[in-house]
Amino acid sequence: MNKADGKHPINVEGLDHPDDCARLISSLTREVEKLQSTKMENLAAIANTAIPTEKQDEFSPQKDENDIPLPKEDMLVLEETNRQLTKKLEEKNAEIKELKDQIKMFKEKEEANKINPATEFELRKQIASLTETNEKLTENYQSEVVLRKKYYNMMEDMKGKIRVYCRVRPISSSEIEKNCRIAVSFPDIYTLQIDSGKAIKEYQFDRVFDQSSSQSDVFEDTAMLIQSAVDGFNVCVFAYGQTGSGKTHTLIGSESNPGLAPRCFSQLFTVINDKAFL
């Protein structure tokens, strides 16, 4: 009597070549054929060991005297063996399908990785051309950097080696309580007029910032000096004025509204990082 094969399913993981899969498929196919043969033998044995009934005697052909029915227990064993063989066949067929799918995947990957010689030659040609272009662009960029530095600082020199800006702070609450009045006016962004009550005096600056000017407005023109500092020129910014005129607010500011110093440091590192990237 044939028993079901007790082998464990083959593990198909880790197969990294189509030949490995093909060998496993061949081995599994032989196992499947053997299992199918065993299954057919068991089915035939089960059919021959069925207990005869009146209906079977009536329609069945005459049996050989040597055909002796097997005991019921043996028939049950054969049926259980057949179930096991059927399950085993399903497992082997599933393994074969998985291996075939893996072979298909290997072949697709192999096709995808293939490069036509003509295509490879064209790609190498393009890479060489791009490399040459990149070298020329780098060389031109270095020349442009030198020219930019030269003209940029010439432009800054035209604005004057020393530039004087004037910022007027808003009137304070204590000044409002004392009924103080605003004595300054701004005809344009370069002119400041002071009304003393007797006469109006006018002063010219490189830039004038009125009471509504923000920290960003003040920094906007000053930020141009950061590039000069990075290019190697000496730069100095300082504030002058009497106590309470707003020097600390303009230079330092607060965490939520920073002044010139923290903004300049931030801009300095930004320019350096951009230059390093290029």
C-alpha cells in the first residue's frame, strides 16, 4: 500500500538565477508525476474494494474469484492516503507555478537591464559632451565671478565710501502725554526737514527712513554691503544718536523683530553657503 510522501514543500526564496528555478521545476514535475501515479493506483484499489450491493451485483460484470474485497479499515486508510496525495499534488503544482513566475521575473529583469550597443555608445557620447560642456561652463562661471565682484564693488564705491542714513523713530507715549508734536517731515527718501518753530531746516542723506519704516526696510539697502564683505572688502556699520533715539532697536532689535546685526549675520551665512554650492 502506498503512503503519502512526507517531504516538506521546497522553499523557493533565495533563488537568484533562472537555472536554479528550472532545475527545481524539473524535480517537482517528476514528483508530481510520481504522486499522480500513486494516486491513480490508490483510486483503483478503492474502486476494487467497494462492498458489493444488490444493485452492483445486478449491473456489474462477473468478478474474478480472486477479487477479494479488502477490509473496511484498509479502504479507509487508502481514502486518507488519497486525500493526502491530492493535497500534496496541489502543493507541488503551487510550487511549480511560483517557480515559473520567478523565472518570468528573472527574464523580464534581464531584458530590462540589457542595453543595445548602439544605445550605450550614444549614451557615452552624450556623457562626454555634457562633461565637456560642464567644464566650459565652470570656467566661464569663474570668469563671471571675477567680473561680478569687480563691477559690484565699483557700483558700491559710486554710492560713496561713507554713507549716512537717517531713521526717525515714532513719537513715544510719554511724548504724546506731554503734547509734543512731530517736528520732522520727509519731502523724499533723501531729504529730512526739521521745523523748529521759527524756521525749517533741510538736510540731505544717502537715505531717509520715516516713522513707518520697518526693520526690513532699513536692512534692505544695508544688505548689499554683505556681498562686499564676502568679496574681501572691509565693511563697518554703526549707529549714532542721543539716548532714546532708537540705536539699539535699529542695530539689535528683538527676537520677533530682529535688527541689522542678526539680519546681517544671517545674510552672511546665506551668501557663503550659496557661494560654496556653486
